[in-house]
Amino acid sequence: MKVADLSSLNGLADLGLRSGVDMRPTLIRVLTDLYVQKLIHTADEERHYTELALRLLDGVDTPTRAAVAARLAKHLAPPPRVIQYLVNDLPEIAAPLRGHASLQRPAAPVQGAEPARPAAAVQPTEIAAPIGALPPAEPIEHTPVTDRHGGIDTAIAGELNDFFFTAGESERRLILLNLDVAAPMSPGQVIVLRDPSVGARLEAAALSNQHDDLIKQFAEALRIPREQARRIVRDERGEVLVVAVKALGIPRDVVYRLLMFVNPVIGHSVERVHALATLFDEMTVQAAEGMVAIWQALRGDARSAAKHQPLHWNDERSRARPAVPVARRPLGTPRINVRREVS
């Protein structure tokens, strides 16, 4: 886990709150999954995770805090301040952690890094107070920042979309596996063309290497701008392609063939195709629809960028008045022939 990755996820939390989509439950799960994947952390990694986790835990619900506690309970050296915070939480959240070895003895020093302080050495001012001593939490209002069409704000959608395309493979996967928790979609909120013929048309375009037709099919079926469909087809990691086919209800056997033929960079790696097929199985339709909702909000950019196009290609020229009047030869004036000498 790299500190830069955690910083980018922290930025996504800010974007999510600004857009009215509370990304904190997703991000604390993603951060924790990234943390427990590595057995030993440097002092900087532990400090960075601790700061972000304590900030996010204050604003998430009980099931999310319980999930974080359960994940950290399986780690040999979880961050002491985060453990103390969760141990002082509700009994069902604290239960998996109460017998953890890190609360009974000092943590083992990390080679080449500052040793983490044992839980007993943490100052009272640095850990969370018992849950009974905390003032009642104010309810969090989730008022979406929408555009005039009632969807996600176009500018925020653009930022979220760009973040996802620049994220690493592990970040993409973890976000998609938790997106339905952070931003559940209401039934009917995202409308796409779920028709058996869509999969057949997409497959035919992919097998015949007709990228323009493939882009057109994705744009029309997902109700997204053509430029966004082009990014999906050209993406060399493939998670966005999985999102698209999941939202469209494409059968799994067709999904395999699309993964192999839409983009040769993906199709030439058997391991990558299998990994993306696994993501297709694990990701929920609601998570895919959450990402498609962001893509559909980008249509505002397409509308604002569209300019007036004349009905005929030279309409504008024919209607335009010349900037300088054309000089005409007066009647009766003899025409002068000028011979050009060529040397």
C-alpha cells in the first residue's frame, strides 16, 4: 500500500461529499482492505491510515464500523489508535477486537521504521472517548447536488469519472465492490437498454474489429456520451468494460468474448481476462448502475459543448456578408490585359 494511493482516496471522499454521494463507507472499507493486505507497514503508512480512518469512522454507520473492526481483528498489528477507537464503540463492534494480542502486549517493531507504540502508551487525548461520553451524533443530511435535469452535477460527475479512470487496478476493484454500499441506486434511477440483442450486437462489432460501431452501441445502450463510450472501449485495464456489460445484463459467456476481443491489450492476457470475469461475478448490478449514473451525468458536458451546426455544410458561408465589398469595373472602362513576365 502506498501513501499516494491513500491520499487519492481521501480526495475521492471530499468529492463524494460535495456531490451528495456519501463515499465514506466505501472509502473506509477500501482503505482497510488495502491496509490488511500488507503484513508489515512503515510508520508513515500506519500514521496515514490512522488519520484517514479516524476521520472517516466518525461519519459512517454501525455496519461499516463493524466490518472495519472485523477486518482489522484478523491483522497481526492493526493501528493502536484505530483499535482503541473501535474497542470503545458499541459492544457488537468492539467484540472481535477485545481479545486482540496488540491490546495485550507491545507491537513488534518494524524493521527500518519507528516502532509503533503499544495501546497502553497511547495518551488519553489521542484516543476516542468511551461511547457513552460522546455527545449524540448529529444526523448526516444527504442532499444531492443536482443539475437542472435532476441528475448528478455535471462537474462533480466529471471529477469522479476522471478519478476512477486514473485509479490503479486494486483501487478500481475495491471501489466497485463497495459502491453499492456507499451510493445505493433507487430502482429505475438509471435507465439502460437491457435487451438480448444488445449483447449480440456488441459481440458482432468486437469480433469484426468494428470499434466505431462498438462505441456507438455502448453509447446508445448506456445512454452516455460517445466520448465516454470511446474511453470505455480504449481503456486497457478493463474494469469500466465490466461495469458496462454488468449494467446492461450481458450474459457471462458473451462477457468472456467481449473481454478477449474488445481491447487486444486485455485479451492477450489470460490472467487479466479471468480477473475481470471474477470482478463481473462479484460486482452487484447496483454498483454498476452507480458508475453508469456518473457517466450519464456527463451528458451535460456534451450538451454544453455542442455548437450550432448549419443544415447544409455551406449555409453559414452563403448567408455571410463579405467583410469588404468587391470592387466592380465601371461600365465603359476598357479591360486592361496585364501580361506577367516569367523569368
